[in-house]
Amino acid sequence: MRKHPTIASRGKRWSASRRFHGWLATWLQDRRRSRAFSPVESNLLTGLVQFYQPQASATHLRSWDEDASVPSDPFLGFTGLVLDAISGSYLAGDYVQYQVFPFGTRDGARLYAGVAWMTEIWCSDDNDAVYWEAWFANPTWVTGYAVLRYVNGSLAGHRIVTAAAMFAGWTDDNDGWVEGLPCGYYDPPNTAKVVWNITSLFSSPPAITTAPSLFGGVAFDSTYGDRLVRVMSDDLRRAPDATLAYWVSPTVETGYNVLHSVRGSATGSFGGNYSVGTEFSVAGVAGSAIATGHVEGDWYLLVMRNDSLGGDHHIDLIRERDGAHFTHSESLTATPLSDADDFLLEGVWGVLVFANSWHYEVPGYALYDRMGIWDRALTNEEVLDLFNNGLGWTPA
């Protein structure tokens, strides 16, 4: 029998339970190889807008159809903020916070990376300015940064800083800020199809933790607190019909946690509240899909579907071990993004996130693989095609 390491990626020690998950994944891979291959003939590519497969040592994952060469760390090189007395108009005691969104260029327009970062400073004297020191490195691909500024907790405008100006260092003297946001409901951001390991908005994205996958290769392992996030996901918030599907193996017994979300601060399209013990339960609003007979190490295909035509929300859990299929259906209550929403909270900070609720910091502990989202509700037959006798499916 293959021996598994005691150290996970990023130098984290595996517990006996985590080593068991690694052994079980390998055993399941061997069992799956003995099955006859069953190619899927279906329309699963139709309406598929994003699809992610984990990679070892990566700070981000690109969707299968995304060609933007985003850097591993768009904030590498930031040195710090310092106060420049007399040259500005900030007041003593002002708290200045910056939210920074890197972008590149595609077809002459901004292409946001889908990641954000924050920094802050407290002013000590009247007439202070904030100097952004020159960076010690210049990340490739990035052509500029959209910077949102908050003064004493309130949004106080934005500015677009070119990469050259950012890297050389620049001064915020409390002037030159443009009111409002750099994008809006009728002028939405174009965001790369990339999810990032954002463990803190005040630090650069670290490499994701991985573990052996059911399908060979690696799975994303959120047990240690990692989460995959795509900010500026207002494009995913607009569709009344959608499907979110992925393979998941919960790793820690818990009573209330969150596996995933597609949402803004107040409204959302998908929520992934769950609990796990002898049952694995994934909640909707008015009920749950409950997988009875759950044992540690089980993998499931989890599928959530919003069907506006039928007015229904469906949850499917199909267990790889025995093919058991657990379902729940309820009235659709998802709230697509509209022009009446606060675009900052619901659009700019609208997210696709795995292993966390994001806005409320509720974590989820699981292994994830083959994460896809469609702009339509898959049919029951297509859900079974995704399961594919436990062999799964990936886009060509």
C-alpha cells in the first residue's frame, strides 16, 4: 500500500484523519480505474461560463477557457505608506483606507484580475498627505490599479493609477479623487475568470493547500482556512437561471458552516450552508438535501440549480461511494443583481467563493474539485451526466 506524507502543501502537518483522507482518495482512484470508461454525450458545454480544477502550488486558478496570464501576486513589490506632513489636506486623526483592484488590458479595455487587497494609515497631523513608496518589484500583466478610498469609514472616491505610476511611487494629497465608483450596473467591470486564495485582504494571496483528489491529481483543501474567491463577480449575479456544481468531500464535523456562495453583501444567487456528522446536509432556504449514512472520506457531486421558469431551486447530492442520490427542491428565492442594488456592496464586492461565506467570514472545511458554474439550470439528465457513474466530467 502506498505510504502518504505527514506534511501537506505549504509545510502544514497532516493529522491522522488527513492522512486517512489521502489514503482513501488513492484507494478510490484505483477503484475508479477498474470501471469501464463511459464518455458523456450531452450539452454540458452549453451555458458553461466558468470551470476550475485545482493545481498544486498555485495562488489562483484560471477557468478552463480563460487565457489572461495574471501574475501569481499582483501586489508583489508594495513597500508601504508613509505620511508626508504639510503637503496635503488630511486632518490629524483621519483614518484613510484603500481598496486596490489590479487590472490588465484586453481588447483595449480594462480586465480586472478578480482579486482585491487593502492597506490603511492613520494621519497624525493636519495637512498630512499619504505617500505610496516606490515598489521593489513590478508585477507583470498588470497595467493599472483601481483604488477605492475611504476616509473615516466612508467611501471618498476612486482613482485609476497606472502601473508605472504605482510602481514609481505617488502621493495622495487628498485631492484628485473621482466621486463614486470606477464601474457600475450599466458600466460593469470586465473580470477575468480567475479565483484567488484570499485568506486576508491585507496580505498577498498565498499558494492554496492541496490534497489527493478523487480523480487523481490534487483537490483544493480548505481545512486549514484557505478559500477561493473571485471578487467583482457581478456577471454571475445577474442571471436568474444558473447552476453551481462541484465535487466535495467534507473533512471536519461541524454544525453550521458554508461551503460556497455566489452573492453580494445582502443578496445572493447561491448559498452553501451545510452541516456534517453521520449525515451530510446542504441547506436551501426552506429545507435541505440530506445524505444519510455519511462516513468520513465520502465524496459527493453537489449541484445547485436556479430555475426561474419553474420557480424552483434544486439541490442534488450524489455520493461517489455507492451512487446514492439525495435531493431537495423548494421555491426559488435567489435575488439577481439589479440596478436598484448598491453596486459597491452587491457588484464590486459580489463574489464567487468556495470554502467561506466571504462577507461574514463563516468558513467551510472540505476538499473541492471540478468546480463549474452555468448560466442556465441543468436538466436532471445533465446532473447525472455530470456524475457519470462516479467518473465525473470535465470540459474538453
